Amino acid sequence: MTMTTIHEPGANGAALQTPAPIDAAKTEAFAEQLLGMLNQGALALMTSVGHRTGLFDAMALLPPATSSQIATAANLSERYVREWLGAMVTGRVVAYDPTYETYRLPAEHAAWLTRSAAPNNLAVLAQHIGVLAAVEDDIVAVFQQGGGAPYERFHRFHEVMAEDSGQTVVAALLDYILPLAPGLTAALERGIDVLDLGCGAGRALQLLAETFPNSRFTGYDFSADAIAIARQSAADRGLPNLRFAVQDAALLNEAASYDLIFTFDAIHDQARPATVLRNLYRALRDDGLYLMQDIAGSSRLENNLEHPVAPFLYTISTMHCTTVSLAQGGEGLGAMWGKEKAMTMLAEAGFTRVDVHQLAHDPSNYYYLNRK
């Protein structure tokens, strides 16, 4: 419908703008969109609960079962399980037979909701909804006052990110990510020096240290809590070729120290990402490789309209990535900084050869292979 403006004189002689009647069909359609959003948002939260309690995993192994049987299999309270099943049935996630009062998780749905389905387990990502909702008050406050919410406000964020990267990065590291660079696996077998900046709980490095005992691995992260977890895990696994340390990436001052540097989903969170990239360039040996995994997207908003998870990524960026950077007085680059911006910043840091790849199992990320 074409909107017209009617001009009528106001009290001071100025024209008043009166919009024409709105399009009722568009209004109704948008109301339906909002109701769908509310339902899907609620289901995302219930999906997180189903993942964390193991309900999806238990149901995937059961024939059609009553709420009591499902609760017993998952070792949970039946009353809560029954109410959760109500959300899952009405959300068309779980099938229900009213005659026998039994519930069934279709195999086609289990393929996207269970731990055995990794790396396709989207229930892992649903956990972000609850984690981010917990800091809503903080985010509203920084909208009004400026600044940012620091890392310590985000409970379970490292835990969720570790599980997410476990199925997108760690599970694919040996068979898909390393082969992106020909000869890299052979070099690791011979023995090279490797850094993972922003290593979190260190799962990727632990796998590499076990697989390539002749190489030497270092993990740095800004979070003391994450490094404590990584150190304990490495000690438990007995990995003498692996060390972890707390390190502010913007203060990294090492020259020509590493043959291979990784950053997994880390650069866009930095307070001073350009400084970090320059530091990595300096720390890399002349014939070395810097492999950067980061969000797949464009620096131009209009190019992300058809991105399959753009609203999700912009939400994570608003509620975490941008705000933790701004909390440090940083740039607030955001998760959706985009390939165009990334390529410019890599060039400005000194990298002259940059190849960008995507992996079939991980459409949400780009893998940048950067060389001097």
C-alpha cells in the first residue's frame, strides 16, 4: 500500500503530518511474525534445558514412552519432564500419541538435537539464549550509560563456548582444518612451535599435543578461570609439550617465536584487535602460518539479510562480543565485523597472502590462512 502524507495547519501555522491508514494485512502478518518469535524463543530455552538435562539423548534411545518412563531414563523429576514435553509437543519437536500418552523423539529430529549427532547438534547453540538472557539487565544499563559488561558477568559462557568449539573446531581439527594448509600435518609430526591465542579451556591444544608429541604448544587466554581449567586438564592428561598462561593479547610481545598460530573465534572480541593482529604478525616466523577462524559474514549489513543465522549472530554480538570489548575501553568490533573488514585489518597488520576457506560442517565461520 502506498503511504501518503496529509498536511494540515497546526497552531503555529506549521503543517501537521497525518499518515494514511496502515496496511491491515501487513500489520496482521507482522503480529503473526512476533507471535512466532515468542514461541520460537521459548522453544530455544526449552531446547537448552533438554540438552543440559540429557532429555534428548535419553529419548533418542527410547521407543514411544510415557513421561514417567522418560523421567526415569534421564534420572529426572517426572513433573518437570511432563511440562517440558508439553512445550516440545506443541512446538512440533516431539511426537505425542494421546491414546497411549506416549512421547517419541523422531530420528530426523534427534539428528540435530543429541550429543551423538555432533557436529550437527544445534541444541548446543540453544544454550546461548539462557546465558545471554542472564546479562540482559547489564546490557540495558550499558545501552543507557555506555561502556560495557565485562567477561566476569557471563556465567557459563566459557563452558558453552568450549562445548560449541568442541563440535565445530576440535572434532574437525585433524581431518578438516589442518588439511586446509598442505604440509601442515607433516610439519606438526616433525615438530614445530604452536600458539593458540584466546585458547579458552584449551581443548584444541590438548588434542594437538596428544596427537603430535614432537611439537611444542602454548595456549594464552585473558581469562584466568579458563586457563585454570586448561592447566588442570592438561595435567590430568599428562602433556609435557603443552603449557598455558594468562596473557592479554594486546600486550603480547614475542618476536619470531612460532611456526603456527591459531585464533578460534577470538579476534572480534578483542579490545584492540588491530594491535593483536600486529602482535601475531610479529610473533610469527617468516615462513609460518597464522590460521584465524572467525564468523562468516559481511561487513555490510545489507549483505547479511539472507544469512541463515544473522539475527542469532547479531544478538550474540550485541549481548557479548561488542560489550566485553567496550568494557575494556576497546573498539567494540563485534562478531559481524565481516570478511571485508577482516581482510583490510589483516593486510594492515602486514599479512600479504590471505586465503579464505569454509568447511561444509561449519557454515557459520571462515578460516583465514595468513602468511607474511
